[in-house]
Amino acid sequence: MTHPLSVRGGVPTLDGSQRVASSELPAWPAVTLFALFPIWWLLGLADLIWILMAPPMVLLMVRARAIQVPRGFGLYLLFLLWALFSGVQLERAGQAIGFSYRLLLYAAAAVLFVYVFNARRRINEQMATGALTGYWLACVFGGYLALAFPGAVIKTPLSYLLPTSLTSNELVNQMVVRRMTQWNPEAWVVLDPRPTAPFLYTNNWGNVYSLLLPFVVAYLFKVRGTPRFWVLVAIIPLSLVPAFLTLNRGMFLGLGIAAAYVALRLVLMGNVRGLVAIALMGILGAGAFFLLPAQDRLENRLSESSSTEDRTSLYTQAIDTIPESPVLGHAVPQEPDNPNLDPVGTQGQFWMVLVSHGVGALACFVGWFLLAFLMSLRRGDVTGVVANTVLLVGTIELVYYGSLPYGLPILMVAAALALRGPDAVPTGGARRRVAPGG
């Protein structure tokens, strides 16, 4: 199931030392991305840290031996190449900022995948799911901050360091001057504030929460019997408060798909206790939804907002851009027919790739995650089933959620954990690892 990218065996580095095995790659570059996310947010680096941490990972992998990737990963590499070539479609110098930023995020996600896929011993399942749980805790804490201080604005240290020529760019400004909620008290129709912290948009919050919650459950299996287990068990129902008050329909759909899919897998495995646990979590979620003012707020939002009609219009316009440039796309999202709407291609990663890079790039991008899902179907262990579930939910959410810069790294870690096989376990004095390929 894998292709070696370097020759096996001890190969001396420039300083004469032996290359370390790829499984011994240190955990810190990947783990700190997620576990220290609140720090990156406060510093103004939350949207850049994925790119900044990629070079250290590359350097560490260059020093390692026998770096491998699974079969099929070439699809994503082809997407990267395709996206790069679509840059010839740029029409203005100002467009290069957004284009370059997204391209670097796509490349950084590839680096993260290869790193986690290879660092099997140092980034074992408990380490990986623990780091993702830390990311989830940052999401929940940010949600509560948003509920407590909906109008707060944080000027990060980076906002003082960057020149005005950069901070005047809307995208850059949003990165370095953080808002707690997606809320405009001066709008014609004033809707309830929806948490965004520690992300840019409420949809980012919903996307991250729905992808991370299954990994939190997987981490609970790793820390059973410890104080961390009980702390997380208490926090999960508390996390539903900011989650439901985001009024994020896509998140509700994603969690529902995850629960239904895991229930189906449990039925096929004959796991009755797991089914009972899923049912109890469903009852808890339903109870929280009706106890909180989420239902009234959601009905108010649906009646006062035209978000569904706006999205439908933008999706239609995205399809209409295909004949103009079906191969390379337009490099960046396009102006909508209605100037009051968001740019065409911004309402979902699926549409972003289609509009920006063309039909072929979209096939490679989505095809990689679908292939990773199919290749990991045989996993029957907890982490494997969870990673496989996240790949399914995340791929579906690409249609209506933008996965940059927060969701795509989660999907890549899910793919790496799913495709590299379960952790080695002691068997008769020896350690044995079962890969997805057998």
C-alpha cells in the first residue's frame, strides 16, 4: 500500500550522522499545530501556522530514511500541480495574495499528511487523537468566549508588525484582527450573534467541531480510567451549548451523518454496547437542542435570512463559470451577479476548487479523499473507524464548507491515521503492525 521515497538503510547526513527511521520522526511539529492552537490564535498566527510549520517537517523528513506515501496519494500531488498551473489565470497583482495563500495551505496539508503517515511511533494514535482533542478544546473555549463577549475585537501582535499595505487587504485584516462572533448589530436585519472564535467564520467553527468530536471519542478510549477521561466526559455535553448556538445547519448534518454511519458500522460488527452509547449521545444532543434557545434562534434565522437562496444562487453561478475556463479555472473566486453576495466559489471547498482551478483539479482533490475513505473501510478498530468516519463526513462537508485553513489539516491527519494501519501491539513478545493493505 505504500511507495518508498528514499532508499532504506542507514544513509549518512551531511554532518556524518545516520538518518533516523521515518517512524522516529519527532512529534512536536505536527502536535503543536493543534495542541497549541490558542497560542497561535492570540499571536495572530492561527491562519498561517500550518504554512510556517511545513518547512521544519520537510527538513526533518529529508533527514529521515524510507519516507513512504500510500498508493493513490499521487492524486493529491496532481491536484497541487494543477492548482499551481492555474495561476496563469490571475488577472491582477492583488489576486496573487489570496491565490498564493491558498496554494501554500494545500501544499502544507500534503506535508502534514506525509509526516503523520510516517511518524508512526512518535505520533501514535493516542498522541494524535490527544492533539486533536486539544484542538477541539480550543474550539469549545473559543465558543464560550464568543458567547460571553460577542462584540469583542482582538488586535493580535501580528497586526502591529505588518505594514498597512498588507493589513488593508480584507483577508489579511481578518487574520490579524480577530472577532469573537459573526454578528453585525448595525445590519438592517439584526440576527443573534453566532460564535466564530477561535476561527474566522461560524462555518469554520461548525466544520472543525463536527470533524473533531469523533476524534475526542476515540481519545476517550485511549485514556479510560484516567482523570482526563472524566474531564472530557463532563466537557462534551457542555460543548453542545456553543455548538448549537452557532445555528450551524451544516454541522448538525455532519454530526448526524457521523452518528448514522458509526451506528451502521457497529451493527455490522455486532457491537451492542457501542450502539447504546450512540443512542445515549443522540438523546443528550436532542435534549440540549430543545433546552437551549437554539430552536427559536434557528427559526428566526431561517425566516429573516436568505442564506439558503444566496448559496443556491452562488452554486449556480459557480457551475456557469465552467464553460469559460474548464481546464484551469479562474485562479481565484469570481465576482457574483449580485454585489451584495459573497464571491462565487467561497461557499464550500468543492466550489472553491472548481472555480479557481477547474474540473480536473476538482476531480483530483475530491477523488483523493474519496479514495482514502474507500481504502480505509476495512479498519475495524476504534481509531480506524473514527478516521474513516471523519473522511466521509469531511468529504461531504466540502460541498458546503470551506476547509481552509482549519478543516483540511484535520482531514489529512484522518487520512494518515486511517491509511497507515493501527498501532503496533505486543504479540508474543514481538511487535506487530497491521497495515490497511494486509
